[in-house]
Amino acid sequence: MNSVKILIIEDEAIVALDVKRILTNLGQIVINCVSNYEKAIESIKENRPELIFSDINLGKGKDGIEIIEEIQKNDFIPVIYLTAYSDEETIQRAIKTNPLGYILKPFKKEDIKSTLLLSLYKLKTQTFNKNNSYEKLGDDYFYDLENEILFFKTKPIKLSIKEKQLLTLLVEAKGQIVSFKYIEYFLWPDAPICDSTLRTLIYRLRTKLNYKIIETISSIGCKISNSS
């Protein structure tokens, strides 16, 4: 089994130590066990994990899902939830953070082992050239057209809804110029926008890529310059 660095977010010390013991015995590297948002952010800054195991109900303050949502605003780190909550509302909230797994308490060692194995397999097999839905953009950037996820190497990059729509449009054009007028119509079909709105969107997307990947042609449009 491959080893990854794991952060545990759990407010019950006994449960956290139990999860740490199981993961360590499975050959994983547990970098820290924390109980709240502030400690989670501090731990990530000190030693970025490759995977997070998080409880959902953490008592006062942000719950586990809210913590992951905050983390994912700046850095997408895969998560596996450990929770006693199985109601539809909680699951729907959790789904929005794209978890690799959802383990219900009380759990057994086998539950963690099987979920971890599947999660490591998913992470390992995010091999872009073997998946037809991945488009190589150049400079180690890839775009998953099916799920609208941008990657740098194997690290997902968070995009807004409009950024996803724009990048999808450009990738599907296969290197052809997409006019500014068409982009505006496609992204804002119900209302006209000012020029600065589109320029700002293109600028924001370019900052999340190597700038040269999206080429702008003055007064005409833009394209993916390294589309393959």
C-alpha cells in the first residue's frame, strides 16, 4: 500500500488516536490530529497533507464540512469523512466537497482499510494520458472535461462556475479562436455585460494557469494555445 501524509480532524481524542493507530499500522503517515478549523489551517501550513480524515460534528465552531469548504477555497486536498451522520441533508452537503469516502461511526478497522485502499487507488490512477476525458493543456496542466476539474500535475485547482464554463468552451474549441462575442453570449445568455466583466474573468482564469496557455487576440477573442 502506498504511503501518503494524512491529517486527522476529530474532536474526540480517543477516536482520533484510534484512527491514527489504524492508519499508522496500515503504513500511512499521520502528520497531526486536530480538533478545529484554526488548528487544521495551522497544521496544513506547517506540513501540507495529501489526504484528510475528518469528522463532521466537531462541537462548537465550524463543522467538518465547513472546514473542508474553507480549505478548498485555496487548496484542494482530498477528504474522507468519518461521521455518525447519515441523513440526506448532511450527505448532500458533504458531496459538494467531492469526498473520496464516507465512513459511518461506529467503524471497524476494515472500514477504514477498504475506504483508504479505494481512495489511494483513485489518487494513483488519476493518470491523465490514459483517460480520454482529460485534455493536456501544456506545462503539466490538464483539464477533466467530464467533471470540469483543472489539474496541475495531480493537484486539482479550484475554479468558479464561470471559470469552468469558459475553460470548457476554450478546450472544446481545440485551439481555435473563440470570439469574445460568442463567449459573452454563451456565459451570459440572458443579459448583456460590460467589457470589464469578461476581461476580469479571462484574467482570473489565466492566473490559475500558466499565462501563455490562454492566448488573447486583441478585439477578436481567445484560445488555448497549447491544446492537444
